[in-house]
Amino acid sequence: MATARRRGILAIATALVLVLVSVGVGVLVGDALGIRTEPSTQMTPADPVVPAVATAVAPPEFTTIDVPEGARYDVAVAELRDAVADAPSRAGEATLTVTPPASTEDAAADGYRLSGDTASLVVDAAEEAGAVRAIYDLAAAIRAGRAVTDVVGEAAASALSFRMADLGAVGVDPDPAQWVDGTDYSHVSRAFEDVYLEDDPYIDQAELAEAYGDWEEFLGAILADGYNAVAWPGFVEFTTFAAVVPINLSSPW
């Protein structure tokens, strides 16, 4: 009985010694490492501020839009007219005139100058890219509820002139059952998946015709967002080069 009591006292004493040693080691190590504790003030978020939203400005109805001929102008003008049509209301009439640019080759030079007022606007640009950008900027201002005169002035050339988008979901069959499991982690977008065939003629013309509408709509949307290039994965893999004319590599030309 006495032996058991001594063992109990020894165990308690050993535990106390170990605790004291641990505390001492912790204090020494903490002091050596410069560890300390200080009371801190809890972070409090700032009071929410509701931004002031300006009243949307009704755009004018463009009775005349005079632009040079070209597919880029056609798409840009369509976006401008769609922006006006989508506005809740319209006020007054206006004309837009684009002075023919001196060149159409430098896509990086998209600066322009827009002059005029709500009744008459004139775009001057050295390059086609700038003239087209002015039309898109007018459309963007209208969609944001801003006055078209907000765009009046000089617009410098973009710092990032090359802006590429991917194919998005063009030609993808919107079948919910295909995605309901949530287990498809493939990076393949399946764009134009139903268009490609494994064997000759390699392209399903009916599926291509059906997807072409989506393709044109997608191109119009990304052009309005400022993109000017599209990455097409698999181009080399899907190109047969069957109609490519061979060249003479020994020729200096």
C-alpha cells in the first residue's frame, strides 16, 4: 500500500516537473525567436456605400449612317443599331459619318477622333481599325446608358492591339443531360463537335450550316467586346492540305 502511494506521488511529481520544464523551454525558445503576443483590434468593415447611379440617357435614332463599304463596317453598324433598338427609349435623331480612312492595313492603329453633337457625329481615323472602333465605342456608350457625346474627342490607339478569344461554345449542342452528372472535367470545349467527321468528307455540311448562325453571332459579339482574333484549336490536325500547291524548295524564290 505504501509502495503504491509512493509511486502515485512520484508520478505526480514527475508530471509537475515535466510541465515546468516544458514551460521553461517554451519561454526560452519564444524569447530566442522573438515570439510574443499582443492584444489586437478586430477588423471592422467600412459601412456599405451605395454608389450613385446616373439616369440612363436615351440615345438618338440614327437616321443616316454613312460608312465606307466593307464587312467590318457592316457588323459594327449592326451592333450600333442593335444597341439603339435595345435601349428602353430614344430621343431625337442623329447622323453618323465616317470619313474614309487613308489605310486599312494597320490593325494596331485603332485611334480615332469623334466630333459633333447629339444630332451629327463625324469619325476621323487614319486606319479602318480606328473607324470601326469608334462605332463600337458609340454602341458601348449607348448600352451603358451614357450620352453619345461622352465619346466625342480623341481616342488614343489601344495599348493591347492584339486581343484573341477562343471558340467559346459555338456549335455545342446545349443538352443538359450531357452535363448533369458534373463529372466532365475535360478541357475540350466541344465546339463544332458535330461538324467534324472521322472519314471523308470530314465535314458534315448540314451540321456546319446549322452551326454557322452561332458562329456569326459569336463573331459579332466578340468584335463588339474589342477582340480581333480567334484561336481555332485543331486547325493543323483537321487540315488535309489536299489542295495545296507544292513548291520547289530548290528555287531561290
